[in-house]
Amino acid sequence: MQARFVIYALLAIAAILLPLVAPPVMNNLILRVGSLMILAISWNLAANAGLISLGHSAFWGLGSYAALLVANRLGWPFFASLIPAMLIGAISAAAIAVITGRLRGIFFAIAMLALSEGLRVIAVMTPEFTGGGAGVFIDQALRPSTQTVAMVTAACAVGCAIIAYWISLTPFHYACRAMRNNENAAEMLGINPLRFRIAVLSLSGAMASLAGGVNIWYSGFLDPAIGFDLHVTILAQIAPILGGIHTLAGPIIGAFATIGLSEVTRVMVGEQGFSLLVYGVILVFSILCMPKGIYGTWLTWSQRKRQTTPTAPSATKAATP
Amino acid sequence: MSLLLQCLVDAILLGGLYSLMAIGLSLGFGVTRIINFAHGEMIMFGAYGAYFASILLGVDPLLSLPVVAVLVAAASALLFKGLIEKVLDAPHINQILLLFGIGLVLQNVAAILWTGDARSVSTPYALTAFEFDTLLVPHGRVIAFVTAAILIVALFCWLHFSELGRATRAVAENGQAATLMGINVSRMYMISFGINAALGSATGAISAFLLTVTPFMGFHMLVKAFAIVVLGGLGSVPGTILGAFALAFAETWVSYYVPDGSGWAEGVSFVVLLCVLIIRPKGILGQAVAVH
Amino acid sequence: MTSLMENLGRMAVLVGALASTHAYAQDTIRIGAPFELSGRFVAYGAQGKRGVEMAVDIYGGKIGNKKIEVLYRDVQSNNQAAVTAFTELTQQEKVDFVIGPIASGIVAASVPAWRQTKPLWIVPGSSSTQLEDAMKGEPLFFHTYPWAYQYHEGAAKSLADAMGKGKKVAIVYSDGAYGREQLPWAKEFYTKNGFTIVATELVREGSADLNPVLQRIRQTRPDVLVGIVQTTDGIQLAKQIHVAKLNIPVLVGTAYPQLQEWSQATGEAADGWIGVTTYLPGMKRAADPKLAKLFPSLTDWEVDFKKRYNREPEFLDVTNYTSMMMLLVAIERAGSTDKEKVAKEFTKLDIQTMLGSSNFAPTPGGALHQAFNDMVVFQRVGEKFVVLYPPDAADGKLQLKK
């Protein structure tokens, strides 16, 4: 147990310090993997409580716009701009939690999709405020180095993973699981579903907005189609599903796998239209053949192996959060 | 006054198209409990089918519509048998992602086969209109409306008066009970999926002369169809029609009477959608669909 | 939990393998070509790639004894993928020359990535003045596509000449980057040329019904309608204007009225539309006197293109071919792959290309190297194009639509 923690801690520190020595392409990948990891953890957190979001791009976009606007209008630097980004994510998510009340399953999913599309329309239609369809560059003078942004992304990803881990240790996590399985039963157990909903969604929203906020400092340009891009929503759910939904490690593995896949198809398949096609085909087959994701499949496989050779009893416990 | 009348006419004609666009999605959910995220791609394939029938063979989209619909239905039934059937019992999210992935594949197959060029068929009726004083009633939109109405009535009759249709409704109401009554549920699912795809492709065939056809036209229509279906109530045929007209009226009214309304129209529909979800999540005419 | 470790370890190896630098061959000239080869802008990217490919092939694939290697990358019509592709090309493959991408949003997203190493960058697309502003004073940035304002300057002037003063204009613009960018310029140039703007109506991109907007415009009884929209919406606009019998004598588009894509989809509704472009199919442009093989007459080039790709070229095919060919000539003349030296040769090029003279000039917006802004205003009459502007190339008069 102790040794494992030390290894994790070292790994996390290594990930955060990696941008200092890594080549720029590596920084780019750290950034993409890191921000997707935050997004995936955020999505998985909501999914753990039975809230399947089809509109995580709403939080991502709000975070991006918040960071960009405070930078361009008020001259806030990188670090300071992440605070309003997170706040707006948390506040809007809390509002959504209250508004959607007891909507569940598919209805909550569609409500989120509507929110994201609605926000995109608002961003398009208020060009004086957001820059509108023409888009805006973030103030070049305020931009930190790529290394800084990559380091912060890695640190945020590690932070989110720690939060997710910490939640898995608290009773909060059982409440979530109870809500996922049956909200009525959870209520009978003395859990106030609305309060938990607000807490879970706010946390999830803040994380996704943080990812959006960090990312805008790296990519430097924002328009409504980029901010509220459906692609972000898709990535936010593909990563945990591919890695292993409702697990701690799933979103993390999923983020690596998704970006790796995207990179391989992008670089290797140069013909027109093929890269997204291959991406889709792999998505379809991984869901059909590995519905528990990479991590879940690996667990099943290793458990089966363990049953035939009964050793190492301690490792299974951590797999269930 | 004349503008108000024009607004009403436009809304009614648009409502017809919207009904047909969303009805397959709604019915599909009612029967299989799966939201078909590739419904937009069924529409897109229907549109390309009608387009190529017109360009290569000189067949009018309205004449090629039945053929295109049957082909898309057959292909979709195969798709269902081959892939979708395997996730019927899986969590919602797996279903959504699977269908989403299929949609992504279909979009890009279309982009590879037919390039990303925008296309449209210019049949004679697509470019003319009835004129009553200042009131304008485009022939193409009337034809689209009538076609949609015929198809929806046919669907309604099939659901209520045919053996297979009744079985479909039985499955929609209670899959387990239907099994006990000796209905082959898995076959019903396949048939229903095929029919819903056919309805989608029929929408596409109409769009071929009414709208612009591209490999990526589907998603936009899917999102709108969602709004309609939720507005009306998932799985309810009359509800969907009501939802379609409600949305068409809201959008058209905003487009006519609000400054820059054409830009706001879509946003307003999402506000309406959110309101419905909050006030009455089952939709206007939603039946007791398990909220899960 | 050891499983997590192992998985992370494997991933790290994978990522490391991806990021490891390739051997850098000295005997090749490497040019990065990030294009939209999938996703919603695939039509643009496909034209870009075709043009570049054809240029390399006709040039002979080699400069001196160095092989030309074009590194095509798919930016998936997505801004993050564009940043990655750009970074990979410039910082891992270490290319000093980049051509593409094309769509304005994707180009804008590439700007910060470009700043990291600042290779010589040719943008054969994006009419966004945001880009012009962001690249102000950059000596290695070359733009071979008109800026937003250039579309309306010529059109407004030629219409004012043909129609006289005091006419009314209605503008329809899309809510995307394209429409929003150009709207102020359209307003400015039409007003400057004595027109009164009676309506500016916004339309949603991909809208299923434009009739509400058209009915509102009908009430203002304009003499001219300007449609600043992308091709897809341009099809919808032309068809619905035709159906609604708006009786507006002059219909003006941007680039789309010349596209076969547009005219095939709109049928008879296409007749009489006025467009603005730098290239018109069937236009007469002579071959360059010295480099006739590389820059043939437009007619010869079109024949060659049709033979290769079995379709008519679009203006992005021509723009990308020309831009790429100019780069190859500049590299040859510089006798080196040093980007500064090539840039110097690039600005000195004086070639008669299919898009007009290759001379680069600074723009009022502050970009240093702008080529091909000789806009041609034309009208579709039946299957033919009649050039209305500039005066020396005009071969017909403006015809009012009935």
C-alpha cells in the first residue's frame, strides 16, 4: 500500500515536471491528454451518480470564454483567469442541477445537449460580448509559455485524479452509487438527492470548465463553434467508456487511449475522410467487444487468471470505486 | 396581417417536414428503448439516394422515395442484426456511443464516396410557388407536406390495423408481456428499426429538393429531432407531431417578429425544450415511458 | 492497482514512441501541408491537397537533386487537431515551409502554433481580417487569397457605375465567421458608392427555411440583394429567392456563384447572380513567358486538371496549385532551404500566373505579403460568365433580373 502511493506520487510529480524537459510535440500531447483526462474524470464523476451528460462542451465552452474574457477585457493573467473559469462552471452546473430537478437518464442527457447548443447560439448572437462567429484571439502579450501551460494542465489532471480518489474513500461515493442505481431508494436511505446532485454536478462542471480554461491559453483562439464543439462532448464520454466507466483508472487510461488513437489515425491515414472514419470504426468495435472498457476488461481477465492461480489477494479491492 | 398569415403558412409547411423528420426517432425509442443517434445519417443517406436517382437516372425524388426507403430500411435492419442488437441490454451510454460511432462512420463514408460538396435537386416544382395576392405558398414545400402527411397516416394505419403493427405497439408497451404472448420481440425490434430508418430516409428524399444535401447534414437534423421528440413525449406518435408543429411555429414566429430572429430561432427552441423538460419531462403527450 | 501502473507504463511507451523524433534526411526538401482532409471542411482540404499534389508532380518532384517531400496532415476540421498537426510539422518534423490550412477558423487556431517556430507560411485560404490583424508585419506570412473587404470593394464600385446613385441595398449575412466578418465591409463599400442600405438580415447557418428573412426584405423593396453566406446556405438562399419571386433586379453573392457545386444545386435559380472571385472557369489568362511549363495558360491548365482528376477545377484548386508552384520556384531560386532566403525570393517573384501577377504587396490592414487581390466581378448569364469588372477585362454589361 505504502509503496504504491510513493510510486504514484513520484509518477504524478514526474508528469508535472515532464514539460520542462520534453520536446514541444510532447508538450502538445501532455496538454491534450491532460485536458482530456480532466474532462473524462469530470464526466465520469457525474456518470457515477447516474447523470449521463451529452453536453459537457457546455462547461468546457463556458470555462474557455470566462478565461478568455477576463484576460482580454480585464487583463487577468493565466493563473488568475482559471478561477472565474472554474467558478462559472461550478455555478452553472449547480443551476442546471437545480433546474433539471429529478430528470434522469436520457432526459438529463438531452437537457445537457440542449444547454450546450443553446449556449452556442447565445455566443454566436452576442458578438459585442463574445466576439461572435468571427472569433477572438486571446491577448498574445499575456500568454505564458507552452511549458507552463502544459505543466499546469498536468498538475490539474493530477489534482482531479486525487479528488476523484478522495471521493472514492468517503461515504459520498456510496451515496452516488446509490443514486445511480435507484434515486428513490437512496432517498429512503436518508440521502438528499438534490443536495448530492448539486454537489456532484458542481464539481464536475468546475473540472470541465477548468479544462476549457486551460486549453484556451494553449490554443489561443476561440469561436462559438470551437467552444461549444460537439467533439468535446464526444471525447468527454469516449475516454471514460474506452478506459472503463465508473472506475478510477478508467478515465485516465481512456484519455491516453483516445488521444493515442486519434494521433495514430491522424498521422497514418492521410487519405481524405479516413481518419475520422477509422476513429468511428474503432469506437464501434471497442464498445461491442469491450463494453467495460480497457480497464474493466483487464480486470476481468486478471481475475479469471487469479482464480486459476490463487495468489495476490490484496489487489482486487481497489478496483471497484 | 399578410405577414402574420405568411408566418402561419410557413410554420405549417415546416411543421410537416419536422414531423416526418422526428417520427422515426420517437417511434424507435418507444419500441427498442434506444435513441438512434445515427438517425440523422439515415436522413442523409435517403437524401443522397434521391439525389443520385435524379442526377444519374433522371428519376424524380418523389418517385425514387419508396425505393430509397426500402433500401435504407433493409440496410438498417442488417445493421441492427449485426451490431445494435448486441447492446440492447447494455447501459444507455454504450448504446448512445455505439450509435454515435455508427453515425460517425456513415458520415465519413459518405464524405469519402461523394466528397463534401453541397448538392440539391432542382426539380421544376422546387422552384415555383402558388401566389395568392401577397401570400406565397411554395409548391415544393406543399408537396413535402403532403408526402409527410401520407407517410405518417400510413404509419398510423399500419400501427393500428395490421398484425405486425399491433405487435409493434405491444412490444412498445411491454416487451416482456409481448414475449409471453408469443411475439418474437427481437424480430419486431429489427422490423421497427428498419421502418424508422425508412421514415428517416423518406425525410432525406424530400430534403433532396427542399434543402441542401451534405454528408454532415444529419447531426443538425438529429439535434432538432431530439428537441421535437422530447417536446412531444418520447415514443408517442401524436405527441411527436404536436412537438414538431410547436417547434415550427416557435421558430418561424421568432424568425419573423424578433430582430435578428432567424439567428435566435434555434436558441429559442432549446429554451422551450429546457422548459418542457423542467415542467413536464414526459413531454406534451408522453406516455408512461420508464424514465431511465 | 498494479494493473493501473502497467497500463500507464505501456501508454507512456506508446506516447514516447509517437513523440520520438524522426531521422531528418538532408537530401529532401520537406514542406508541411496541414489540410482539412476530414470533417466538415473536407471539401476545402481536398481542393488544397489536389492543388499542391499537382504542382509537385508538374514541377517534377525534385528541386536540383533534392526530392520534394510534402508532409500532408489531416487537421480533421478541428482546432485542437490543427494545433497538434502544426506543432508536429514544425517542431518534430522541423519543416521550414508550410502551406495550408484553408478554413478561417482552422487557420486562426493555427496562428499560435505557428508563432512557436515561425516557418514560412502560405495561407491559401481564410478571408478573415482577424488573421490579417494577427499577422500584422510578419515577414514570413504569405496570403494568397482575398481578404473579406476585397470582395465588396469591386462589386460595389461596378454596380454603382452600372446602376447610378440612390439605389437600395439589402444584405443577408450568415451568423458564422464568414458573414460576420464581411458585413461591416459590405456596408462600408456600398455606402461609399452611393447606395442606401435598407436591410441587414441575419440568417442561421444551415437554416431549413429562409423565407421569413426574405419576406422581411421584400417589404423594403431593394434594388440589390447581397448574400454574404457560405456555399451551402448560398444554395438555399438562391432557391428560396427564386421561389419567393422577390423581383430584386440585382443579386450579388461572394465566391459561390461561380462554383459548379452551387449552380448544379440551384438549377435555373442560378441565372443572373453576380459573383466576386479571383478565378473564373474559362477565363483567358496567358501562360508565363518564361515558365510556361509550370504556369501554363489557364485553358491548358484546366485541360490538364480535368485529365488528372476527371472534374472541373474549383478556385481553391487553382489557388493552391499556384501558391505551391510559386513556393517551389522560390526555393529553387534561393538555391537553399533557408526560410529567410526563400522568403526574399518569394517576394521578388514576378510571374504571370493563372490568378494574375504574382507580385506580393502589403495590405492596408498591415499584412506584408498579399497576392492575387485582383478581384473579378462577373454575372452568370445562362451557362456563361460575363465579366463586369475590372473595366479592362469586362466583356458585357450588367443585366437586370426580371
